[in-house]
Amino acid sequence: MNLLTHEQEYRSEDLMGLIATTPVMVCGCGAIGSNLIDNIVRQGFHFISVIDMDRIEQHNLGTQIWEKREAGSYKVQRMKGRVFAISGVHLTIIPKKLDADNVKKLILPNQVIIDAFDNPESRELLYDNCQDKNCLHVGLYQDYAEVIWNEHYTVPKETKALDVCEYPLARNIVMLSVVVATESLIKFIDTGEKKSYTITLKDLKINELDI
């Protein structure tokens, strides 16, 4: 059976064509980014880019997609191999830090941008440079997640509590945010609507924002 048979039956052939031809740039390949790429490639996305400069560490194994044997490797390199093994898709990787000097060259107008960064500085850089682009921010804080398009996004303030490496992440809030972000992305591709959401794990609520 074709990898995407069930997706096509659910989505429609026309939508699957749009999904396959829409370029997506994922910024960050950590808890959100690695799981999101793994998810969207299984749903028919062919043109995916990812930027990240980090290596896999032992503490990443609980919430990210990596195996113990991959510790020490560059995340984007391992992601490239994983995506090809799943689908034959060639992931475009950018193993560097996104900064003020390269952001305008790397973030292209025709891409849908996914902000999967884990720090306010990088999120603000994307926010500032996506005013005329389609950018979806996916962020976590303890048992809370948000999936918000750039037009209604507020960059979190820099506090130690907002550093996701400083508190234990529940894998399920990561996975919930990935699923909601994927559906919001596909909804935008299908209809042009930009749906934003908040998610809370303890009460298992997903709320669409009335904005």
C-alpha cells in the first residue's frame, strides 16, 4: 500500500497535490521541530527545509525523535537520513544558526515558516522578519502550548523559566502541539485560513483563538 493512501482518502487528491508542492521551512530541530518534520513528511510534504546548528544530547532522547546511538550527531544530518528512509524525500538541511546576518537570505517569501525555536531571541528574529510572510509559531511552557500565526503572535519575554531546557517536558504536550500545528498548516494550505490555538495538557483542552 502506498505510504499516503489513507491520507489521500481523508484529505482529497487535490489537497494532497497542494501539500506535496508547498515549501515549508522548519526553524529548529528539537522537541517540536524533529517531531513535526517526522509528522509532515508522512502526510505528503515533499519540499521541507530545516535550520539548526545543534548536536543530539542524551537529555534530548525523551521528547525528540532520536535514538541513543545518535547522540553526538548533528540533528539536521540525522533528520535528513530519517526523512529519506521514511519517504524518499530529500530534506534540505541548513546546519547553522539563524541570525540577523543571514535571516533575509534563508527565510524565503514562498515558504511557509514554522517557528520551532526554544528561545525568545530566535523567535523574535523570526517574528520581525516574517511580517510579510506566512509564519506559524509553535511554543511550549510547562504543560501549556500555543500554535499561533505571526499576525497575532506575541514573543515571550526572556526569563529562565521560558528556557525549555530548564524544566522537564512532558512528551504528550510536545506531540499535541505537533498534531495541532500540522492541522493548522494543512488548513492554511487548503483554504488560506490561519487558525491559531492554545493547548493545555492537564485538562486535555485544545482551544481555538477567536482572533
